[in-house]
Amino acid sequence: MKPRETSIEKFTPLLSAWASAWSYRGDADFTGILTEDCVYEDVATERVFIGIADITDFAREVRTAFPDFAVRLTSEIFTGSHASAEWEMTGTNGGELLGLPATNRAISVRGASMFEIEAGRFKRCSDYCNLASLLRQLGLN
């Protein structure tokens, strides 16, 4: 008899794919990990993106601001249809960010995300990061 797959065994690859999509050097590919109608909230900037195309545009905006942007997962928790993860984002600000010119400074900012899972994909994601730390590291506050 095949052992039953636990939530952690099932969803850890999903979180890893999410971090990899954000860290990829080309366009982020969220196909297969987000539902078509996924709601993605960047709490720090009070912005909400709906659907894979909108979320991909957001990722492109982040990648323009930080060409070497990467996300490294540091912990993860799963419970039923929800997951959460702590992470560290790093990168060098080489492009415009939120209407501000590039500073060419490196960042290392901690954050966390809350996810709602439906049919093996993320239906909702809310990202929380330390915006004050980000702005301080960029020399903008």
C-alpha cells in the first residue's frame, strides 16, 4: 500500500516553485502554481493584482527595479488549504522603484506570505515585508 502524502510533502514543492518563479532571471512563470483568478496582495505597497497576467506584470516591475532579485524561503507552515512562509528577498536596485530612481544599492529584507490553496495551486497570496527596512537600505528614508 502506498503511503498517504502529507500536506508538507504535497505543498513544499509549490512554495519552492513560487520562490523560484520570483528568483528566475527571465520573466516569472506563475503558470501551474497560481489559479487563473489568483489575488496577489503586496501589503507593504497597498497594491492588489488579480490574475496571472497582472501578477506577471508586477513581477516584471520588481525585476526591472532589481535585476538580480531573489527570494529564499526560510520557513514554511501548512494547514489544510492554507500555507505560510517566511522568506528573505535580496537584490540590487538597478531600476526605477515605485516612481523613484535607481539607487544601485543592495537590499536584504525579510518578509512573510500567507497563501490560500485551491486544487494544488495558490488562489490567494498576501505578501508582507518590512518596507521601512527596504527604504532605509536603499537610502530613501
